[in-house]
Amino acid sequence: MRDKTWVSALIVVAVVCLAGVPGRAQAQGSSQQPSGDPVADAARKAREEKKTAPKPKRVFTDDDVKPANSAPASSAGAPGATPAEGTQKADDAEKDPNSEAAWRKRFKEQHDKIDKAQKELDVLQREEDKAQVQYYSDPTKALMEQNTRKDINDKQAKIEAKKQEIVQLQQGLDDLEDQLRKSGGDPGWAR
């Protein structure tokens, strides 16, 4: 009885497998439709992929977009200000040294100087790190550098000078904040 169950199970599995083969062969034949010419098949496939591919999104460049105004951005006193307001605030800064625009301009210049010096310091420190692991193919040069460390010492001197410059710029910023406070200006102008 057990053997009959196994035999009937195998027959059912075989019938199910064979029933799916003609449908699968027909599906493959209808989708590919080989014509015998590989170039034609490739062209047909490319056309079908092109139909199903999504359209690319439009990319805007500076040439596509016209500028909103002809006034440079640096003349504007505040973000979102109209060109007339920006030139008016710039004129106020020149006329009244204690105006908000004048103080903001001074602080912006000082912050820009500090940022520039900090970036230069970062570059110098990377160069020094590179010099620490420098390999010289000329044995004479390698021996001289190993004994004198001239390149490394020069880079360290430049780094120390740049650090001193940053300290002086920070002190200038602190002095500027003190001047703003003494003149009765709003501390928010320093930001």
C-alpha cells in the first residue's frame, strides 16, 4: 500500500511538471520572436527598452535661468532685501560708521579673514603630515633630511606663524565686539 502511494505521488508530480512545459515554451517564443538576424533582434530589444524607460528629468543650468536682479549679492544688506534696500544700506554704512550695516560689514570681513586663515592652517598641517612620512629616492637627500629635518622644521615654523595670525585675528574680533558694545550697538550685529 505504501508503494502505491509513492507511485501515485510521482505520477501527479510528473503530470504537473509536464503541464507547465508547453506554456513556458510558448511564452518564451512569443516574447523573443527571433528572426535569425542578431542585429534586428538587438534593435527590436532596444526599441522595447526605450519605450519602457522613464523620461529623463530636465536639468537647469545657469544659462537656462536669468538672474533675478543685476545688483551683485555682496551689496545687499540682508538676505531677501530688494536691490534698492541693499544699496541704501551700503550707503548708510559709508555715511554712519555706527549703523547696523557698517557693523555687520566689519564683522563679516573679520570672520572671512579668520575662516581663510583657518583653511590655510589646515593645508599647512596636511603638508606637514605628508612631510613626516616623505620618502626620498636619493639616499643623500634622505640622509640629509633625516639628520637636519629642514623641510619638517620649515613647515612647523609656518604652522606656528599661522596659529599666531589666527590668535591675532580672534583678538581683533574680540576687540571689535567690545567696540560694538561700547558704542551701544545690538550684540546681534556681530553674528
